[in-house]
Amino acid sequence: MTSNGTCCCGCGSKEAAFSALAPVLEQYGKTPGSLITILQHAQDLYGYLSTDAIQYIAEYTGIKPAKIYGVATFYTQFRLSPIGKHLIMLCKGTACHVNGADSIEEAVTEELGITDGQTTEDGLFTLNNVACLGCCSLAPVMMIRTADGDETYGNLTKAKVRAILQDIRAKEAASK
Amino acid sequence: MKVVVGQGSCGVATGARKTSDELERLIAEKGLTNVAVDLTGCVGTCYLEPIVDVYGDDGALQARYVKVQPDKAAAIVEEHLMGGRIVEDLAISRQDEAFLSQQKRIVLRNCGVINPEHIEEYIAAGGYEAAKKAVTSMTPQQVIEEVRISGLRGRGGAGFPTWFKWNAARQNQADQKYMVCNADEGDPGAFMDRSVLEGDPHSVLEGMLIGGYAIGASQGVIYVRAEYPLAIKRLEIAMAQARERGFLGQNLFGTGFSFDIRIKAGAGAFVCGEETALIASLEGERGMPRLKPPFPAQRGYWQKPTNINNVETFANVPWVLLHGGAALAAIGTEKSAGTKVFALAGKIKKGGLVEVPMGLPIRDIIFGIGGGIKNDKAFKAVQMGGPSGGCIPAELAGTTVDYESIPKTGAIVGSGGMIVMDEDTCMVDMARFFLDFTRKESCGKCNYCRVGTKRMLEILERITRGEGRDGDIELLEELAEKIKDGSMCGLGQTAPNPVLTTIRYFRNEYEDHIYKKKCTAHSCKALIHYEITDACKGCTLCARNCPVGAITGSVKQRHVIDQDTCIKCGKCMDSCKFGAIVKD
């Protein structure tokens, strides 16, 4: 799929571009109350909800694009722009706050040059502050999500965060 | 023999899966064909993860090993499994055992004991007996009566009597009713529900089944946070196994009663903990609350009678049916029966999940079970009830935890988050933290909540930046009352609580910030400054570590910090080897 949501073969077909979404729409598209489920699947497939994806879902389900946009922007889970390969979910829950989550955020910002919601220029990292990961006794905590799964890191310090991020960078460089 | 590795989210985060893999690898390598490696949920002692239990062939626990990183697996395999000797270095200490022995476990009865992915283990522990008893030998009204006798109150936060809600839903006639489980644990700092879902999902399914039978619902929905992937996975496995065994589906226990459950993953909105907002979200809408009445018991999900209970409430239900309502009522206090699970976190030595009888003093939980404050600092306050709750100061640590005593302090029992704060925690900053949260999570429907929380946050931010003005405290109090009165749902009505309780108990901290431009906890960056004392040896390390070049001085001479250039990052203090830099 190209960035404007059309098929990469050049035929310009949106059907082909969102073919992976077809079975999801087939299953949930006509069931009332399934919009959030559809959006969750779409985001799993494409990493974020593009305008074209929202348009496509709107056409199939008959739900107005404005309403879909309203739902997508209401919930923190949904993203409207692409994310990096490694999604850093930095916990800002109460226990993490009390145990210094702000300094952990500083360390990420110092190391990667990005703040909450931003993606590094090389597309490797996105930083997202999240309300709570539920691992409060390991505070401060962050979770890094990749296509291979989630990895949670607890009892963080600034030095630990730097080491973790540098390690990922080094592995990425080596795999190239 | 059986080796069981605790694999709740906390355990996995500390490397339990790697430990489990390493144990399996070593057991295979040594050819120990009589040893099986299994998993279980969270036992609650998060600070000791990863935890490995070794059971003998007779099923008795031989040893519990703690903080077992993968490199420690070899010792367990070689010494215990092969040599028959307990590895004393890794075994849980007496003090740590006390963390568990002082608890009363009803909700967590199976967590950390059974494998949550094997229904056989739940059944062997008496699972689905309560459902069978209810469906085959009791009328729905008798079930509700038993729950009434138990005194069980909703564990989600409000503490509303469970039987009353069930009865209301039962009395409303309709062709379809719904039993909904609220597993959208949104309080930042609480993880009780996650642990129950990960460690004992069947207890929740069974509780829902019993509740469904009582109100006359054939469909159940679990609204669970998408941020809890492991909980969702274990629920899915549990539901599939329950269907296979005939505990979910058509004609359960050979009666005409049918009940099935599906999962709906929430998408992240704190306000969806409110019943009507949760229902809107279930219907695929923005999760915005609506006016009550009609109550969900009258017109809820798809306009049908709907009952919503919290995970912990449901996990109590099978126990109540099996042991009788009077057994639960005998635990706790007169008006707050049973136990409550708390997520103990923050500046605490032994953080984790604790389940205690209602009516226990806060002090006993923090110092008795939790081992006291991290690094032996001074205990300042405990935050209960999350963004809807409040901060209870150290001098009220004798307050008992129940639905009558806690609200008198201005906090609420809440869903069970208990965040401990020490002398280094700034209470104004805590209030700012919670207002920042509620401001973001306000759905925007009511003006006072939408705009009022923003204005309160702005004032608090100003105060923590050192720009507080005379009259700010009074303005905060006035806004707080207006927001409470002018908001439709619980989110807005309780959002000012963290501010009101901190003003009530820590007014001096607000005044210090505003009038003396001082943060006594040394937490608000704008109000602290670093200074180099006579202890300075002139080693130049601090000057070399300062990112903005604010430190000057010659070798072997006392250095000086230029306060205008200093960004208060604290790197100088961290790097000084002589303790010559102080924060004020």
C-alpha cells in the first residue's frame, strides 16, 4: 500500500489497498456497535488510522466519516499518524509518577530527541505516554512494542533507559 | 514433580518467561522426565518476581524461590530437582512469607496457585460448583437473597450493594438482558482486576454466569482494557474451555438456562468506568455518559436491562454461593463485608497485591504487610481511589479501610489503588498530576468538568512553577465545589477530590509554594536550587557534567553554580563524590 492508501501496483484501487481489512469488514461491518472493534483491527493491520482507511470503513459500513473520526479521536488507543518500528509506551501512572517517571521521559527525550507523540526521523522509535500499564510495583515502567511483541521494562533509571535504547539501535544497525 | 513459574504481567516484565524457558531447557538437558514445568498467575508479591514454586509428587509445596532470574535456574535444577536439597539462598524469607500470611484471600484464592490456562485446575479447586448449585438447586431470587445476606458491595469504587442492582435488573422484564463485567481498570496505579483476570479468569466467568442466572440474562460481555493483552488472551482460553465443558452455552447443567460471554476490548478512556459511558462504548460510540434515570437496570445496552459489575465483585460471587452469604458477612465490618484487594505501590518496600478483611487500619497494610516506606524515609500520605479519591495524611494512618471510614477523610475506597508517598513527594504536584489526568480524560459533555478542570490545572501548574498568587487556594476551592455540583457523572463530581484533600491536609505546602516560593519536598523544579558547599574539593567533575556550563571554578577550589544559567537537572549532585552539593 502506498501512503495515499491506493494500491502499490499503480492501479489506483483502494479495494486492493485495504484488501486485508475486507475479512474484518465482512465479519463486523454490518453488526451494529462494532465500530471500535473494526478500528482496532484496522490499526493492528496498518499501524494507524489513515484518512483513507477511515473513508474506506465509512463507505463499507455506511457510518459517516465524521462520526468515525469522532470515535477515533475520543479513545487514546487510536492513532491518526504512522508510528515508528519500536513504540515506546512510557507509563505515567500514579506509582510511576511518584517514582520518577518524569526523569525517565527526560532520558528518552535526551537519547532520541523526541517528545510525547513524536517519531524519530529514522522511523525507528515513537514515544507515547500512557496512563498506566498496570505493573505498578515495578515503577517506573515502560513497554516497547514491535511487530514481534511487547517487552516490558521495570525499575527503570535514566541510565537503564539509555542502555535499553542504545541496545535496540545497535541491533537495528547490525541487522542492516 | 512440578515446577511452577508465576507469569502474570509483572512476572513476565521481570523475565519470568525467560526463567521458565531456561528451566525447561535444563530439565530436558538433564533428562529429568519426571519434572513438569507449568505456569500460574500472580501471587501478589510483585517485588519478589520472578517466583518459582516446586511441588512434590504428592502435590505439596516443597519450596518457593524468589527473584529467580534465568541464571539462577541452574541452581534449582541441580540442587533441588536433582539433589533434593532446598536452595536456601533463593528461598523466600520468613518476613516475605508474612506478606502473604497476613492476608485473607477470597478473591485471590486461586491466583498464583492454579494454572489459569487449565480449566481442570479451576474445577479441582471447587470451580463451577457454585454455578451448578445456583442453576440447578436455587431460584434466581434465592441467589439474590444469598448475595444480599453476604453484604457484598460493588468493588469498582462506589460500593453499591450488589444484590440491589441484581434485583433491579431482575425485576425489569425484557426479551433480552445483559450481564456486563467492567474490566476497564482505568485508575492509573491499580492492577487488581488485571491480576484476577490473568490469574483466575474462570472465577470471573463463573461469577458472571451466576449473576446472569439471577437477573435472567443469557448474554454476558466483558469490557476489558486493550492495554491488558495477557488478560484478554487468558480470558479467551478460559471461555473456550468453559464452552467445551458445558459451563457456557446452551442448556447449562441440563437445565433450560443458557448463558454465553464475549469480550469487548476497550480503547482507552477513563470515563468508560462510568456505567452509561461504558454502555455507549460497547455500542461503538464515543464513551460519553448520559443522565440517569433511566438506569442501566431499566434501559442499558441496546436499551435492554443491563447489569454492570466489576471484576473483583464477580470473583467474590462463586465463593459467596459455595460458603453461604453469612460466611462473607462474618468477615470485615458490619457495613463493609468481606475483603478488599489493594494494589500497594509507590514509595513502599514490598509492593504488590494484598487482600485484607475490610476494617483493617491503613497502618497495618502499609507497615505490617507492605514492610514500610522505601529507604526508610518518612511516611507522608497514602493516595486512595485514584483520580476520584484523595490523599490521606500519615496522622490518619489509624483510619480503618471500609466504606464508612475512608470517605470521612475525603478520599474513597475506590477500586483499590493504594499509592504510598514519602517526604520527597510534593502534595501540590500530586494534585497537579491528578488534575492533568482528569482534564485529559474529561469527555467534554459538561462545561464545569471540561473547562473547570482545565482552569484548576492551570492554577496548579502556576503554583508549582513558583507563580502562585494570593487567593489561588480559595479560587481552587471555589472551582472544586462548582465542578462537583455542575458535573453529571462521577468523573467530574469526584475530579476535584485530590485537590480538596491535599488542601485540607497539606495547606501549608500550598502556602509555602505560593508565599515563600518554596517546595519543601524539593520536587518542583522551579522552586529548588542547587548549591555547592564548603565540602567541595574542587575536583571539577560537576563542572564537566553540567550540560549548560553553569558551574565555574578552578581545580582544588570550591566551585560555584550560576543560578541564572542552571536548569536544575541535578546532574551535578548525582556526580559529586563528596556530597558537597545540596538541594534547597
